[in-house]
Amino acid sequence: MLHQFEFRTYQRKFKRPLQTSHRIWDIREGIILRLVDENNQIGWGEIAPLSWFGSESFEQALDFCQQLSGNISSEMIFAISAELPACQFGFESALSEQNSPPPAPPCQGGEKSENLTYLSQKGDKMPNQYSGLLPAGETALQALQVLWLEGYRTFKWKIGVAAIEEELKIFQQLIEAIHNLCDREKAFLRLDANGGLSYWQAKTWLEACDEVNATPDFSADIEFLEQPLPVTQFQEMVELNAIYATPIALDESAANLDRIQECYSQGWRGIFVIKPAIAGSPSQLRKFCQTHNIDAVFSSVFETEIGRQAALNLAKQLSLNKRALGFGTDCWFDDNNSILDFRF
């Protein structure tokens, strides 16, 4: 089937820059897609690349879209190269969206009928199902209070950004703060190093995590240490995962479906953090996860509501555990409570 294809680029500025061991990130760029089939069914998709994480760059994705003549067939969509995983996700999501009820009715807004607008209308949210992202450094302590009041009970904190001695002190403060907030309920903390630790630092963090998890009086559990070492040190992470009680989760090492399959073939049976928007083909990812029954935690790449909804739909199909989904990122943008208006 042939589909009419249009796209628009966007930029969203973070309220405050997101600091990781990779870089400081202040603007999220992406591409919104609209497909219209022969029956005038509309499907929306989003390309949200993260080149420093393992996907194609924004420029490569934009070049791919610009090369299309305004039409694309279903066969072409399923044949998009694995070197363009964010494009695979965006186009396949838009294709599947055509067969589903739209997330919200189109709004003409005084425009001609064919000039449709995607309206993002957020439904009731249950923060306890999501992991709230804390900023790096001491500001995490203030952000924790806010997210706790919003209902979050799982939190993710970026480490490997400052000196380890400084971060370990803040870590202890975070644990105590969570413990003081808890009232006969459990809360979880995830540490995300983005591959920024040395082997010695990873061991130090895992020892600190094991100590917290072995303390019976604490209401805070360290759920896992995410990607402590660079992608090139896969075997070292396998070794550490076998030594310490606190699990290691692969993130950058599992950035796309090819990497996930490679880690699995090399024997990894621990936690995979999967970012659907850059993982590649949703249909192929679905098949792999259902076939191999992996322990997956699905996570955001700060996509808009269009990509977020497609990613959440996939995550809810494939989440076989009770782990919180890594989509507690609303507080990082100012435009979440407004309608995202992409006019075509």
C-alpha cells in the first residue's frame, strides 16, 4: 500500500540541561511524521534520534526523510536499514497508528480540512508505574521531594558526572531522604552511570549499593546500577554482575536491537534497559522479546507525546515484570501540559 508522507522537524528546550557522563544536553531535536493511506487513514510517528547513544544522527534522519518523494510504501517502511533505528521506529509506529483509533481527534483550528493538527491529550497518569528522573548532583535532593509528592516511588539518578567521593555523599543523603519519606512502603532507586565509571569506581558503587540493600531498616532499595562501564567492557560487566548482589542493567550496550541480540548471544541474562524510540523496528523488537523472555525495563529518550505513546504501547505489551517504566520525564520540559501542535 502507498502512503502520502509529510514531516516536520521540532526543537524542545529542556527546563535545565540534562547532565550525563556523555555530555550536557539542552535541546531535544526530532521529526514528526504523518502518513495518509489510500483510505485517508492518518498515522502519526516520531523520529527521536540519539546519536551519542547509538542511533543515527538527527541530520541522517532528516536526510532520509528529505530523500522521499512524498510517498512511501509499506514495503519500503519495513525495508528501512537497521543503520537508521530511530527512523525504523518512527515510520513503523506511524504505519501501525493508521489501524488504531487516533490519540485525539484532528483539529482544523480555522485551517482547511486537510491541514490537520495532532493533538496530544494526556490521560490520567499513574506516576507509581514510572521511574522519575532525578538531575545529577545535589539538586536531586530537591527534585526527589517534588517527584515524591507527585506520586513517584521509583527514581533514577545520574552518576559518573562529578567526583565519586562527592557523589557517594549525595547518594547517602538520597537514601536517607527516601527512607524518611517512606511510611510503611517501599521505594526504589536506580543509578545510571551512562558508561562513565572505571572498573574500580563500578566496584565501589556496587559495594555501596549492596550495603544499602543489606540494611533491613531502610525502606529504600537500590534496584540496579545501569551501564556502569563503557560498551567495550561487556565482559567486565558480566563479571561484576556475578559478584555483587545489586544487579547491573545494560543500557548503551543494548541501545538497539542488533546490540540487544549480540549481548544475549554472548550470554547476558540480566536486565536490559530498552529505549523503544531508538531500538529499531518495533515488530522485530516485539518478536525478539517475546521469543526470549528477557528482563526488560523500557525507557524514554525524551520524545514528544507522539513517540512516547507509541513507545509505551510497545512497553506495555512486552513488560513481563513489575518494574517501573522509565518514562517519568515530564518535569524536564515546559510544554507537557499544553497541546503539542504540529500543523501539516
